[in-house]
Amino acid sequence: MGRFYVTTPIYYVNDAPHIGHAYTTLTADALARWHRLLGDEVFFLTGTDEHGLKVKRAAEANGLSPQEQADRTSARYRAAWELLDISYDDFIRTTEARHHRAVAALMSAVYERGWISKGTYEGPYCVSCEAYYTEDELEDGLCPVHHRPVEPLKEDNYFFRLSEFSGRLLEWYDQHPGAVTPEARRNEAIGLVKGGLQDVSITRRSLDWGVRVPWDEGHVFYVWYDALINYVTAIGYGQDMGRFNHWWPAVHHLMAKDILRFHCVYWPALCLAAGIDPPGRIAVHGYLLTGGEKMSKTALNQLFPADLVPTFGVDGYRYHFLRDQPFGPDGELSYEAMVARYNSDLANNLGNLLARVTALVQRKCGGLGPAPRADSPLAPLAAEAYSAAAAAWGRIAPSEALEATWRLVRAANAALEAAEPWRAEPGPAVDGVLGDALEVLRIVAVLASPALTRSSAEIWRRIGLPGPPQAARLPQAAEWGGYPGGLRVEQGAPLFPRLSS
């Protein structure tokens, strides 16, 4: 049995969860579900980032205290993830006492090892990013991410001596070529380091909404140097080091490219400074674009999961974002493309296969599903589908994994079309064709279950199998011949009713 620790970024509580947040979380959820199918020990972490100036200002604008703002918005994230069947194992909030203890422990380790010193910060600050920039990094004087004015900031702070970690970071990238993926993002991180690192402010005196600095109570930690530590808080850093060592550093961080600098440069350096290994894998994806623009509150182009689930259902929503938005490059969201993919893959292919097979079993086999043929021409295609899907999930390519699975669905439909069992008399030939199709439905229900959390279970139930497909274990569950035959098969309403565009 393997071990799989996967995280999303923790999301700011200044605003509600939109589909950009949901994309990262959904990908992490699907990966966690895949690894559970493999029988791995899985820990899936998500949560909310509740400190910082941006949260304080959002609270003031809403007439709330920062804690009230955090409580209200954190609950909205939980509700969104419940809507989308997100199977996290822990939901961390940075206002929790356990997190304050872990931040104090890790940052004290960095301080005691001599990597923190006092100084004065003066320069541009983007409240939306909660990030410091140099003048050279600005674009026409604006934040390069949000394209909004920055604010001048000057105050006495404690600084992390990041500038002294350039060599160690470059050595880490070189010795761990898979630590930052895809390759273009790894090269971007290397470029940031080679471009020269400056010491970075890690505390604020002008803000009281944050984690207090244990060696100087007049400061709170700069929000990023609080937030990043959540990944070790949840596995016991500073409190249960046995548990921490069980999971770290074999972690898979998933995130969008706008926070690459913090995760691929600042965070590994901080880990090295604290005397722990950097994270095992940082997987970076692009933006979900609407009309060519990144979704953001300021651009007023946000879409929320609840806007789409009533039309597409939970599984239709999940399938589109995992199948049509490859993990890595930017993706363009299109309602028309969502409808087309839903109708093509779900209604016309998988849904139609289930409907035809269950109807034919009623008509030709007395409602009892026959067993598949050992020498079925679909057997090697099933083996290929599993092999390709497993490799794709392993490199965090859900779109390729699902395409491999649907090649098997299409092959089963083509086999039915070629054999035309609806024209034949009941007998061994019809039993063989329908048994093969039922076996494909069984295998697909397992392979597709990381995406289709509900309909895969319904397929499983309709073809007479006990328990949920999520309880199956790979690779055994993908081996041909697992459908026993003689099970009561049930017809039902269309699994994926067609949508009109």
C-alpha cells in the first residue's frame, strides 16, 4: 500500500468560492479518489486562509469583524465542496489554535537557526495578492497579477534571509527534476531564483489580524508566511512529529500559476531554513478564463459552482472540468462546450450504453445479466484503458485518464452496433455480447468513479453489483472477467438526460 498526501491552496475568505477555486479542489479530489481505489493511504487537505490585510478590509466593507468574515466565508467554502462531493480528510482554518501553534514552532525554528533578522521594508504592496513587489516587477506601475494600483508600504519588520538560499534552491531543482511540474513552471521557478532573490519581509507591525510572532508580540506574521505552514500544521508539525514524518515530504501541492513564487521559491526555502525537506511535488495549473480573462472579483467575471450544477448535475459538472480542462495550460470556459461534452460523452456514450444494455438484458435474458466471454475482443481494450488511465492519473492528467476510459465506452458501443443483439434470438451469442458490455460497464464504473461520484454508483447498482464501485480496488477491479453473471439487472430513467444548447 502506498501513501498519498494531496493539498489544495487554502482559499482567502475575502470572497466566495468560484469555479477557479473549484477546479483545483476538484482535481485534488479526483486524485485522492483514484489513490483510494489503488488502496493507498490517502490524506486530502483543503481549507481557508483567514488572516491578512485583504481579509480585514473585506470584513470592514461588510460591517463584520475579521473573525465573523472568516466564519461566514469559510462556511461557504465547505458548502461549495459539499455540493461538489469533495471528499477532503481535513479542512484547515488558519485561525485555529493548532495552526497558531505550528506557525510559532516552525518560524521559531527558522529564527533560532539564524535565518531571520530585523530591518525596514519600503516599497510597493498589492493588497489583493497580499504580496510585496519590486518596482521592476510592476507593469505600468500596476500589480502584474491583478492590474490594480499597489500601495506604498514602509515599516519595521522581520526579514527572512531568502537571498542566501539561491544556491540551495537551484541544487534542489536539479536533484529533484519532478518536484515542480509541468516543465515550463519548473523553468519559471528556476528563472525567478536565477534572477536574484531578495530578503523578504515576514512580519507586520501595522496589522493585528494574524498569528503573533512568538519572540516579538508587537508583530504578526505576514499572511503568506502563516498560510504556507498550513500544509505541515495538518499533519502534526510541532505537535505530533511521528505523524508529520509519516506524511512529509511526500506531499503533492496543487495550485494555480499566480501563486507559483510563494510555493516554488519561498516555501521550499522556508522548509530548508527550518531544517525539514522541501515538499515532494508542486503541480501548477493555468487559469480558467472567461472571455479570455482570468476569473476575479475585480473583473466581475466570476462563475460559481451553484450556477452550473442545476443544469449539468454534480457529475456533469465534475466531468467537464476534469475532461475538458487539461491540468497545466490555461483553459477557456464555454457553456456551449460544456453542453457538447455532456451530450457526447455522458448522454450519447455512457448513458446510452447503460440504457441499451439493461433494456436488452430484460428482453433477451430475462433480466439476469450474463457473464462476459473470456476471449472477448473487448478484453485487451479494457487492459489498455486501465494502463493508460493509471499512467495519466499518475502524472496528474485527468483529461487523458478520462479519454482513455471513454475509448473503452466507445468500443463497447461499437461492438453492440456490429453485433446487433436486438435483432438476434436469445442464446449464447447474445449472452456473450451483452455479458461483454456489462463487464465494460463494471470496469468503467470503477475507472470513472473519481469523476462521476454518483452515476458510477448508479451504474454499479443497475447492473446488480453490491456496494459502491469506490470500494473496489485496482488493479484487480480492472481485470477482465469480474462481472459474475446471473445478477438481476435493472432498467431506469436516463442517467444523463440530453441537454439542449
